Amino acid sequence: MLNNGTFNLPNMLTFARIASIPILVLTLLNDSPGMSLIAALIFSLASITDWLDGYLARRLDLVTVMGKFLDPLADKLIVMAALIMMIPLDRVPAWAVFLLIAREVIVTGLRSVASSEGIVIAASNLGKYKTIFQMVAIIGLLIHYDYCWFFGLDFPLLCADFHNVGLFFFYISLVLTLWSGVDYLVKFFRVLEG
């Protein structure tokens, strides 16, 4: 059931996520370990609000047309902002970011066409897995640097190379992104033919 209240708690969380994007971009203009940690923290908080606003909207019956529009838009904007800002920092390959953006544009366009025709194409679980791997990947890539300290103590044997961890999850998310995009295309054309 849709609720008409635009300024409810779930939508305010979505607005906060959108408002965090310029702050994220500014932190990524300074390539230092401290600013990288701040960028990762901002992105992590935004990711939590992504889950929380959806949960609250369903739980409190506060689903709105505005929320249904802004929530996925906010997700795409913050993910793309983080990835695009990491290209000149050599944290993520430009070709891979292009593929991710192309997939999002194609699927969003197909959803618009399907919606205008009254066609509903169910999302698969691939999209959920893609999102999880993508969020973990981006957090790792934002942190980027090696960290060998825990609670103020130096432990060289426990160094964490966040860049490589981030890239590992990034390539998994890239495969899942492309796979889910192809899956959506196949479903779209099956519905059109049927």
C-alpha cells in the first residue's frame, strides 16, 4: 500500500543518502589514508541507510511513490559517484566502471519501457547478491591502503591489503552485474514475445 507522506522517516533517510554524495566526492579529492577511511565510513553509513529505509518503509507501511523513485536512484548515484571518483586514483579500472554504468542505463531503460506498457518483470536474486558484493567491494576500494595496526598496536603479520580485497569483491560483483543484466534482458524479451 502506498503512503502519500513525502517527508516520512524512510524518505528522509534516502534524502540523507543523496546529500552524502557531495561529501563522499569531496573526501575522494584528497588521496590520503585518513580521507580514504572517512570516504569508506560515509559510504558504509549510506549503505546501512539503504537497507534501513526499505525496512522501515515496509515495516511502518510508509511506502511512497517518491520513495519508490528516489531509493533506487540514490543507490545508483552513490555507487556511481564512488566508482567514478576512484578511476583517477587508479583504484578501479575505467572499462569496468563503464560496463557497470552501461548495464544500469540499459536495465533502467528497459524497466521504464516495461512499466509504460504495464509489464512487471520480477527482479532476480542475482541483483541482491550483486549489491552485497558491490557494497563490500566499494568499501574495500575506498579504504584502499594497507593497515597493519589494530587498537593502536602494530601487527605486521596481520596486515590487511584493502585494495586487493576490494578488487576481489569488485570483480565478483562485476560478473554478477553483467549476469543479472543479461538475465533481465532475456526476461524482458521473453515477456515481449509472449
